[in-house]
Amino acid sequence: FSETWKSACLNMALATFVVLLYGAYPNIRDLLQGFSILWGQLLSVTTFTLTFFLNQSYGLWRKCYDYSRRLQGRLNDLGMTLAAHATRTKPSSPDIPSTYTPQSRQALELVSRYVRVFNLLTYASFTRSHRPILTPRGMRRLVERGIITPREREILSDAEVPATQRHNAVLVWLMRLFTEGMDAGIFEGGTGFEQQFMEKCHVIRAQYGAIGDELQGRMPLAYAHIVQVLLDVVLWMYPFMALSTGMAWHTGIVGTGLLTIFYQGLFDLAKQFLDPYDNENYGKGDDPLMIDTLIAETNAGSIRWMNSFQQQPWNRQLLNDGEMYDSILPLRGYSVEELAEQEAQEEQERIDREEAIKEKKRKQAKRWG
């Protein structure tokens, strides 16, 4: 309603003018016999064309949303895979949980930061709202806010690639960091692990490339233009059709407003779907894909797996020795009766320990006089 109320008022004003024209020249009704048949045929074409346009536009919106989510998921896969394969300490005692080595912790933190930088520069490359990040001032601001280092800003700015392609460099940084980490022994794994990681990177490249391809290959302007022409003609012709069929004048005016709201509303909705990232402000920023939310979720995911696996509840020595009994629990848990029995046993053991301590103290007091 917020998008179409102005058009509805204008068309209702046109309908009012047609009503006055009919009142002044009653013979016009005779000249427009059969006009409703023409309007009905044109309405059928318009309805089919409009619904097809809306369906295709929603398909574009859905594809861009799916690509954004897949890109986010593959970036999370990188963090999860590397966190699971990063080298860990070997505790001196089996009861001490293992943690990351200092080298692997640093590598994971660097990977997570590169994931955040890559994601931010990727969305800045094809969204108008974040495009200022790619300007010299925007790159300096990233340094000031602790997103990238001065050396990284210099390398990205001096690279012989367009500003909208700088995220490609960060993706290669991630891939090279992984390969050098493998050579240094920071990440444990074989050829299959390396191949899987590289495949994830290739999928990431395909996903953000597909977003740009979809935005560039949208519905041609000529199709949107003919839909708008059909829509305007049908709505402008409606008052003539209504009065030629004997419809009450006030019903014709109200009907013009209703048709405008719904038909023009569907067309405006289709145009918003054609602009999923609100680059052209079709919907005045009311309901696009929220880039800030997608970036924030990816930022949270960049450290989720690293922090989740900071400590391991068992270490390798227990696994090698076959002493994992404390970690093996019943398949269905403990029943209420078994739990009560365990609590009673623990309580009895506690009482026995207290009695033993008291007995020991009495013997010591007796021996010392």
C-alpha cells in the first residue's frame, strides 16, 4: 500500500474525470459498445505477463539468497575443517584436556580474519550499500578499525586488478595459508584433506561468481517496460469499461483504486525481487536481503569452530591406552532407579571417607599424646 497509494489516487482521479465526461456526453456509452470484450482480452494478456514476470523475478531473488547462504556455509566449512585438523598439545597427564598449539592457534585466528575480510570485500563488490569500502578512504578506514593491516591494504590497493575483484586476492591468501600451514605441520592431514579443502575454495569462488552473473543477467529492460505499458493501459481503460457495462459510477472509481493497488503492487513487488541487494532502491530499502546480517553471521561463524574446539574433553594418550571408560555412557542414559542407586552409593562412599578421616585423626591424637 505504501508503494501504490499515489498511483491509486491518480487513477481514481482519472476515473472521476471519465465519470464526469460520461455525465456531460451520454452518447459516449453508445460509441463504446463491446469495449468490455476488448478490455477483458487485454486483461488476460496483462495478468499472464505480470504473473510470469513476478515468478521470474522471485526466482532471481531466491537464487541470490541461496548463493549467499551457500557462500556463508562454505566459509564455515573452512573454519570447521581447519579447526579439526590443527595440531594440538600433548598434555603430560591423561586428565588434562588438549588445546591448540600456539602456532596452530595463530594460524586459525589469521584464517578467521581472512574469512571476514573476504566476505566483506565480496559483498562490497556487487552491492551499492557497501561499495564505499573499496575506495581509498574506505580501505584506510578498514586499517583504522583493525580489519586489515597497513601492509595488506597496500598490497590490495597496488594489485593489478579492479577494485571490485580484490576479494579474489584474499581467497588466494587463504588457500596459500593452508598449503604453507600443511608444509609447516600446523595442519594435520593427507592428500585427501588437501583436495577437500581446495574443493571448498573452488565452490566458494563459484558461489560468489554466480551472484554476479545472476545480477548481470536479470530480466531484460524491454520485458519490464512492456509489462508496465500493459498495466497502465488496462488500468486507464477500466473506468471506460466499467461505465460502458452499466456499472455504478462510484463502484467504477473504487474498483479503479483496487485494481491499481493490486496490479501495480504486484509489478512493484516484481521490481523489488529484481533488485535483491537494493542496489537500485526499487523498494526504498524496505525489504531487501540484509547484507549487514549476512556479514555479521559470517563474522560469527569465522571463530565459532575455533572457539568450540579450544579444549578437547579427552586426549590422544587416553585413546591410545584404551582408557576411555569415563567417556562411555549408557546408550539411553541412566534410569531414575539407577540414578538413585548411584547417589546412594556416592553418599555412602562420602560417609566412609569422613569416618576414615576421623579415625585417622583419632589415631594421630592418641599417638601424640
